[in-house]
Amino acid sequence: MKNEKEWQRKLKECCRSVADISDRFSFTDEEINELISIEERYPVCIPEYYLSLIDSSDRHDPIRKMCVPDVMEFSEGGLKDTSGEADNTVVQGMQHKYRQTALILSTNQCAMYCRHCFRKRLVGYSSEEIAERLPEMADYVRRHTEISNVLISGGDAFLNSNEVIIKYLETFMAIPNISFIRFGTRNPVTFPFRITEDDGELTSILSDFALKKHIIVVTQFNHPREITEESVKSIRMLLVAGCSVFNQTVLLKGINDNPEILSALLNELVAIGIKPYYVFQCRPVEGVKNQFQVPLIRGSEIVDKAKSMMSGPAKAFRYAMSHPTGKIEILGKFGNSMLFKYHQAKQDEDSGRIFTRPVNEYECWF
């Protein structure tokens, strides 16, 4: 490809099928057939870098669980859209659920398709098709002056070309009511080369625009073993470019549903300059629910115990569920019920509302 970037070349080396990874793990013939069926429903893409973090002798390795297909993805139950994304779409590729934020699903591409992803069913439009709607999106944001920030997500926002990223930055930074721009990306975790390769071309772009308005990069580290020399290098480059880096961890069964692991993760993130932002309750998504969800009562106990082992900055996050009605903070047990509070609400009347709800020991959502 003409003018192919180094990160794009490395992306082509990702494993994109069960056949690509079958010789690395001890799959039986029956398992391979089942996994191929999963591959036909949900995409597979794993960078060589992320595969190298797996202990291939451990079938329960937490890194493996996040990237290698599993027969549990065919278990019954779960929803396709757990937070009402379809209802909040105002322009093709853009949602407006919360008053101050416009969310853009800028691409359907990821460097790695996480097995716990709540958008794993999403095919959507290409980055070019979404970018063509930029004038329409910008017009919507100009007319809705309550919108103070734009969150460019996906897929993975950093899987857009540099040219497309520049278009987003130029477009939204020119709108007076926009105070800052966020990018949602897991590239620092799964594919740090997008940031570190090509002589820092991406961070140079971000640095130039960060002089105009603030840029926040929101990523997702879920386990301490994802914090490597390469991932730390990518974070340092983003910080030097003038970006803030926030982290949204998902509480996942068999991966970080342990106070020692969760506290170690968030303490280490603070140490490398990342601000813990949310610990999210795993959503009851089709192909995810039965594999990764942790019950609410147990989740709140894990979070509370983990916080007792964290520094102040590390425990500045909120444990929350992203519900169709808003982001609901999970405060903990309250007598025979649990206590919740709307951290963000779709409807103004719910804003800040505190409420209790009976929850049994197996309930993971409501």
C-alpha cells in the first residue's frame, strides 16, 4: 500500500481467525469446530503483541479470556443493546444521550476484538462513511449549545487514519461550545504501536491540537499484566503530547474480580500517570453475560475491599453501570437492599437521584 504506516503494517499481522491461533493453544477438534462457529458470529482479531502476554499453558489465563473466543459465547441470555444506543442516535454514527456529551462511533474497527465487548454485535459503518457525516454532526453540535464535549469512540477511535483524526479535531475544535474532546481507545493496552510507531506522528498531531483545546484519551486496562514496557511508553507519549489519560476498567469474572488484583491494577495505573475514572459493571450483552458478569452484591464487596488497599487518587473512580436510563453509581449494601445513585441521567428528573433496590446474591443488572 502506498504510504503505508508502520502501525498499519503491524495491524495486518494480527491473528484474525481461529485457524491463526489454533496451534498456540491445546484446543480439541470439537473445540475448534465450536470456535469456528463463534468466529462466524463475532469477529476475531488479536495482535501478536497481546498474544505474547498470555500464559498458553493456563486455560484460565486472564489475558487469554479477554481475547481468545470461548464456547461460553454461545450460552443463552443477554441483550444486543444494553444501554439504549439505538434510541439515542441523532445522526448516523452520533448519539446524544447525556446533555453535555455527543458520542461518535467513528469506526467499526478495533486492533483487538475483546470477548467482553458490549458492542461485539456491532457491524456499523466504516470510518470513511461516518466521517462523511461530519458536517451534519457539527451542525447538530452547534445547534445544541448544551453540548460541551465530544467523545470520539468506535470501535477504536485510534484505528482511524491520521487524516480522519485531524478532520474530527479541526471540525469540533472550531465549535465555540466545545470545551474539550475525548478519544475512546484500547490501543495503549492491546496495540501500543499505533501510538509509539511512525516517529510519534499521532502524538505530534494530538500535541498540536492540544494547544487549542484540551484532549482526553480514555482507555481500558483491566489487569495488571496489561501494564507492560510498551504500554507504558505509549501512555508517556500521550502525556508528553499534552493529553490527559483516563481509564475505565470493566469488572470481569475470572479476570479482575479479586480485590488484590483490582487494587494492584488501579494503584499501578496512577503510578504511570493514568487517572482511574470508572469501574464498570459488565453489561448483560448477548455472548458476554454468562461468561463475564459478576453479581452486584459481590461486585460492591470486591470494590470496597480493593479501595481499602488503594491510594487516594487510585480510588477516585466510581463503580457504576451504564444503564439505558443513565450511569448509575453502585454505592453498596443498604440493609436488605442496595443503594444506588444516578451519576449521569438521560432524564433531568433522575439527575443525582438516590434510590434503593432489593438485589439478590445472583443479580447482575436491572
